[in-house]
Amino acid sequence: MHILAIDTALEACSVVLMNGDAVVAREHQAMARGHAEALMPMIERLRETASLDFATLDRIAVTVGPGSFTGLRVGIAAARGIGLAAGNPVVGVTTLGAYAAPLIAADTSTPVVAAIDARHHHVYLQAFDGDGTTRIKPAYLSIADAARRIAPFIPRLVGNAAQLLAAAWPDDEPSPVAVEQQAAPSIDWVARLGTVVDPASAPPKPFYLKAPDAQPQATTAQVPIQAARP
């Protein structure tokens, strides 16, 4: 499957073109802001490098959050626009799922907790069993409450809030198995997850956990790691 993946949810702007598990072209820039100005030139350079006709894509994947409200809208708008113009299906991949996927693929024996800094001493968090099944649904929690809830799992932590959780770890609980601080998820895994999600249950719409009148989507029970594993 030829897939274009886009991520502007957090502190990076990333695009990749993959054919199956093979990376055809990739570009990544770390940035806290400026995604709107950077994204389309990146996609155009990717298209030129790969001699890509968008109409030949099988699918487009984009991170849908949680993340920066502005960043999410930039990536989703670009993915929808390309999909509409070229007649490509577009799917959404949650940022938490994309963070967790490579850890689960590498080791199914230990739970994984993906966490994103939500500011003001809070995090967006999702906890997974080793097989990718959700143990704690995506939630908006204080750092202290999150650490208390997940500490009994003795998990691996990943995300741009991994170190925040580790610093708040209860003294009477075993330390996390691993702490992987990452500013943004792997764009390759956004693409891999995008190839296996069901378009009917993974729309390219913002996934907010903290916003007026916003509710978590119901289709986050399991990250399809087994199918996406290279």
C-alpha cells in the first residue's frame, strides 16, 4: 500500500511516503510553531523526491490528536485537501496510539503508557496492555493522579510527558521499566497504523480530550499493532 502520512500534532512537522514497510521519502523538522508555513513545502519536496502523483496513493494518514489545536488543524486540513483533490481516502491516527505502537511492536510483555503534556500540571494519557489493548482509555488527568493510577502497572512510559510522569512517580511503587521522552511520535508508525485502521472508524477529525463540549471518540479500544508490525 502506498501511503502518505502527516504529523503536525506536537513539536514537529513530519511527512513520509511509504510503500508497504519501505520508506520511499521522508522529511522531519522539529518545531513548536510554524507548522502551517512548513507543511506544504515539505509535502511538495517529498512529492518531487519521490516523483509522486498523489492520485496513485492508496491512502493518506494524519495524526488527529491529542495535541496542539492549531497544529492538528494544519495537518488535518492538508490531508483532507490532498485527499479530496486526488480522490484518496484519508484516515486519522491518534497521537497516543502512534507513540505507543513501536514499543508494543518491540515487546508485548510489558504495558505501555503514552502521555502528552497538556500544560498546567496535566497530561493526556492512554495505557495499553502488551498486546495493544487499552487498559486506560484516553484521558485528561493531573500529573499526580496519572502517576498514581499507572504506577501499579510498572509500565514503559513514552511521549513528551514521559519524564513528567516519571518525576511524579509514587515513592512506594516500583519504578517504570523504561522512560522514553519523545517530542513527537514516529512518522513511520503513523503511516503503518494508517495502513491498517478501518477508515469507517478512524475519521480525519480532531480528537480532543479537553475542549468545550468535546467528548472522547469511542473507537480507541485497541491500537492495531499486530497488523502494523513490519
